[in-house]
Amino acid sequence: MSGTSGAPQREPRGAALEETAVVTGLTHEGEGVVHGGKTVFVAGALPGEHIRLRRTRRHRQHDDGELLEVLQPSPARVVPGCAHFGVCGGCVLQHLSSPAQLAAKEQELRETLSRVARLTPARWLPPVAGPQWGYRRRARLGAKFVHRKDTVVVGFRERAAPYVAQLRSCPVLAPPAGELIAPLAALLTGLSIREQVPQIEVAVADNATALVLRVLRTPSGEDAARLAAFAAAHHVRLYLQPAGLDSVHELAPGAAPLHYRVPRFDVELQFAPTDFLQVNGAVNAALIEQAVELLEPSPAAVVLDLFCGLGNFSLPLARRAAHVVGIEGDAALLQRARGNAQRNGIANAEFHHADLATSPAAQPWMRRRYTHVLLDPPRTGAREVLAALARLAPQRLLYISCHPGSLARDLGVLVHEHGLTLAAAGVVDMFPHTAHVESLALLTSAGGCGAAVSPA
């Protein structure tokens, strides 16, 4: 095979030679990078380490390698806190100390802003961080009946294969969910539909733990009894999802809605078990405080919150500002945001539906004056709304991002094309032990005072 197609090629068994090398960095996926000749990515290797490796798969631009031995470990190397680390794909950095994880994420943000946006903020913010274990309140687990094992396996996908990792527990899942994986596997194994339950959604609220079973076939009466007994024994709430999200229903309805609190702002937000919400509850609370502190809304401020979801930022901001306008493209989340405002007695927040994958310039709410803007877009960023936001000339614009690349691209547009200033930036450690980098960036307008696009 010539190898010109770009498709990866495995090394023939016995053909790959062992090498020794020094690791110079980490990839965006948390693999060690070895330069010198053709670059090779090595899972489990850390910067500064002297390692022995074998190349296992060749690509056009780089090779994949297998870590055979760490000859000289990094001072930042630690013993992973989970017995499944290395097989399970849920975490990739448990072998790196927490301070070093944060430093690596900060370095990635710095390099991405410099390379993609040609920007350095006037001020680097300290990281927004929280607990390293038991933090994950939302997760999607795979489930698979394995005939040769005669059991259902439950877990995240394996790191290097498209299979469900067979976990016993998970120390990053918020309790009690982390200790329910083995009991869940036993439960599913005993069901008549054990081969028709491919997925479990986990949602840990302040008042309950919810598990949503994706079912491809209706459970039998005996199955339903087993599910009910499991829910009672483990003090969880079980939901079934036979089709799309609108089909989700609770096995034993009638309990109070799921919710979480943001105590600093006296806000309680209700949500459905499949709703999007920030995964790390403690970091989310700290991030909200940081967002309000950076935006500095006065009692006269009018805030525009794009991609507002359940009202996670909108409602705390409404406690400090004169008025908040939240915009969301998901109709179900929008309704919950409105309900959350009403339940919290917040009358100075309003919510509108809009597709923010297109320019909002023609929307009626864009003809108002806003002194402050917050946006928290998906991984793809907020390219379509940037020009309209720049014309608002807000005093402060806070961008919360879950992808450094799209953040840097959008900041480059706002600064170089629209004249805003990058005042501050920093990382948010929403997903400890993973390579996922969340961040926030504060922009200011020269003389910004909340201009209107056109007369209201």
C-alpha cells in the first residue's frame, strides 16, 4: 500500500521497532507529543518524560505510539485515582497532578489565542476551579450486553476502541451515581430487554439522582417491577426514553422537579434529566460569581444573555442588573428559563426564542440598548452573532467558551475587525482529569455605552 490516501495504517506485527524519546508536550486529546523525525502521539506519556515507545499506527502527518516504559518520569506524574484509567475513555489525565493539569490547559489557551487570534489579554485570570473528584453531575453512559460474558457492561467508551468499558464504579461521577455502575449492570443483565438498553443518562440534582434508560423495546411487567425495586433500593428516580427526547417519562411520576441552587444569588433552577446544564456544579457556581464580577453590572445595567439555556447566568445577573434579556434556540430550555424566573420571583428577566446559528440583526430585541452582553455558545462558537453584538457597543462583553479554537477565532473577529479590547481571559476547570478546556474572555468597547442598532 502506498499510503498516499491519508488513511491510517497499522504497523505489521513484529515490524515496528522500539524507540526511546523525550516527550515535549501534550496534544489537545491529552497524549504525549514526541518530535524528532515524524511526530508521534503517545497516550499515557507526559511532557519532559524520557520514554520507550513503539509506533503502532501511521497517519499522513503523525504516527500513534504505544507507551512501553517510562524511563524517567515527570515530577508531575501521579498515581491515577481510578482502577479503570487507561482503558476507560472518560478521563485521559489522571496520571498528571491537578496543578499540572491546570497549567497545561492554561498553556493551551495561551497558545491558541496567540496562534489563531494573534491576541494576548491585558490580564490573565486565575483559573476557576473546584473539586477534582465526584464532580460530574451530568453524564451519558453506554450499556451493552456481551454474550461471551453473559452480562451487561456499563460505562464510558473505551479510550482506544469503540467498545463500552466495563466499569465497577466511577470516581468522577457525582455521588451516588459513581457507585451505581455495577448495580446498574446487574439490573440490566436481569431484564428481558437487556439487549435493547444501549444508553443511560445520568443527572444528579440537589434533590435527587435521575437515571434515564434509553429503551428500544417496552419493558415487560417483570422488568418494570425490577426497575421499581432498584429505584427504591438505591434512592434514585428512573426514567424511560423509548424514542426522542419528548418521549422521556418517569417510571413513577409525581415527585418534585429536579433542581439545583445557586446560593450566592438566591436562585433555584429546575431542569429535566436530559437538559443541558454545566456538568460541574461547584465550578458552575464559581463561574457564575466570576461572570457577575467581571461584567460589573450596575443597578441600571441592561444585559443581553445569548445561548441562555435554563437561565443559569440570566437569573443571577437579574439580581444585580435593571433588566436581562435571555435568548435561546431550544424551545424546551426557553420554557424552563421562563418558569425558573417566575418561580424565583424575578420579574426583570425576559426570554425569547431565536436561532443563533443565523444573524440576529433583524430580531426586535436587537434594537434595544444593552450595556452588557454575555454569550455561552456551543463548541462551534458564535460567528453568526459577532457583527450584531459589536454594533451594540456594550461596555463589557463576556464570552464563555467550551472550545479554545472557536473562542480564539471569534475573539480575533471582535478585536481585529470590530475594535473591541481583550481585557482578560482565563481557564475554567469544568472537567478535571480530562483534556477538555473551558475558558472565559472579557472584552470592552472603547467608550461603549450600550448603543442601539436602530431606534427601539
